[in-house]
Amino acid sequence: MVSLYFHIPFCSKKCPYCHFYVIPNKLNFHALLEEGLHLEWQQQLGLLQDKQITSIYFGGGTPTLFGAKNIGTVLSWCKELQLAPDCEITIEANPEEATVELFSELKAVGINRLSLGVQSLDDRALATLERTHSAEKAKAALHAAHAAGLHNVSIDLMYDLPGQTLSSWQYTLDQLTDLPFTHLSLYNLTIEPHTSFSKRKLQLPSAETSVQFLHMALERFQQLGLKRYEISAFAKPGFRSKHNLGYWQFRPFLGFGPSAFSYWDGERFQNVPNLQRYVRQLQAGQSAVGFREKLGAAESRKERLAVGLRCAEGCSVDGVSAETRGVLEKLVREGLVSEDEGGVKLTEKGMLFYDTVASEIV
């Protein structure tokens, strides 16, 4: 089984914390992207002929800005391959573009899962993040998706925001009751280099407050019937993200579009992060890849272990070196990892200090 990812880089505006490759939403860029995607699809098609596709993901950017018709065109290429009967087909969306009509059109062309960039249900926090939607608009977007027949909906929430308090975070958590979503991705704000936020002097919550934010969220999500199956991912029964699980379990995937990553035959590679250059290289019959990396066997085993530990169920330790076993024994003594029957997983404490665990292993 394999997965497919399509990077649709269009945005109405770039958020100050965003580090992804995005460009203005212009119609001439739409035509250029469709040409590039089709050229790359034809170039890579041979790799997919005998594979079953278990998930397809349209990310960005704001891929809904590409329009349901163009999304449907891309999906028509995919449907010529062997799609799993329960293939998960996700598109990211922002609340400000959400309408029942848009979601109905997306469902009609094959989308069966929505990832909605809610981020917060506190208007003050949304203003800090310079989002253009309100909390009420985010809630309306969720109801619009449900009305359109999209019943597998994930939302993103962020904490550790400048000026965020325990009471303002609780305000967001309290509003989740009765909203129609099945999955939640929780992120603490990370200031990435070369973003607008990285150039400002921001007053962020303390480490102690951050831990309180997380515990508040964990308690609330449990009340809502959301089970934590990965460090940042929570789902109602039967609604784990197949696509995201593939990343954490090293399922092969091909990425299409400028800046898109792929993982295939043990090699990680990324397309050039520039739409015009991406298309020019494909028009010339060249690969659009601008970066490649293939780890050695020992490094690959360490990476698989470190990434696999993100999942609540843990991962196997088969084939790890004596050195790595020594590291795991140390982590067990420190109460960060537990081990049984040939497998390891993070403890509750380890979930809090995953970055430390990963750096020790790698």
C-alpha cells in the first residue's frame, strides 16, 4: 500500500507562523500548477502501476482555492489506478472559504475527509495568529461540512500562543462540545526560522504553563471521546488518519507539486520549492526533485524507532543495535519509555519529553 500527496501552494495571505511554500492565489498560477502536476504524474506513473493507493492528501497552502473542478481532475488521474475500497481522500480547508456548496462540490469529485484549520475558538487568539476567520465562522464551517455530507472531519488547534492564558485556552476547549468533528490535531506554536513571527519579539507562555495547557487539553479530549493515538493526534473510534499514520509508520508515498516531499524505496526526496522552476524542469523532461537523502541501514533503523515512538502503541525493537538497546535501557530507567514483548512505547512522561527521547535515539 502507498499514499499520494499533492501540494497546492495557493493562499490568500501567509500566516506569520507558516514555514511552508505558499504563493498568491492567481488564476495564471492555477493553470501552471495543473500543467506541472500532470507532467509529474505522467513521469511518476510507472511507479504506481502495481500499487494499491490507501490514502490521498491535498495539502498546502489552501488547496480548496484550486477549486473543486481542478481537484476533481487530479483525482480522475488517481482513479485510473488501484484505489483501496476505503481509500481516505483528504483536503485541507480554511473556515473563511467554507460553504455548503464548496464542500458538496468537493464531495462530488471524491473527497471523503476534510482537515479544517480552526487553530482556536477564541477571537483574540485568532487575531494574534492573524487569521482572517472568527470563532463563529470556524463553527459554521464545521456545520457546513456536516450538511454537505462530509462526516470525517479533522480540526487543528494551537496552544502556546503569545498572550494566551489558561482561561483563554479553557474557553476554546469548552466550545468543542457538540461540534461535528471526528479527529483533532494539537500543536504548540513553534517559531520557525524565516517566518514573520521569527522576526518579532514575542512573549510566549512559560514551559510550566505549556504543560498545563497540554493537560487541560488531554482531559477535555478524553471527555469528548477522542483517543490519543499519536503525540499530536486524537480521534474518535474508527477515525484515525490513515494518511498521517503512513508517515509515522514509513509507508511509501509520492508527493506531487512544488516543494512536495516523497518517501520511496527508503529514499526521501523533495521537489524544488518554486512553481515556475518546478514546471520548467518537468517541461524539459527533467525530474522536479531538488533534494535527495538516503540514510544508511543503521541510521534508518534509528530514525524508524524515533519516529515510530510518536505512536501511542509504540513500535518494535527488532534489529536495533546494541548501542541503541543501551540508550533504550537508559530511557526506561528515566521513566520516559516502557518495554514489553519486543516493543517499546513512550510513557506519559515520555510523551511530554518526546524531543529529548528522539534526540537520544538518533
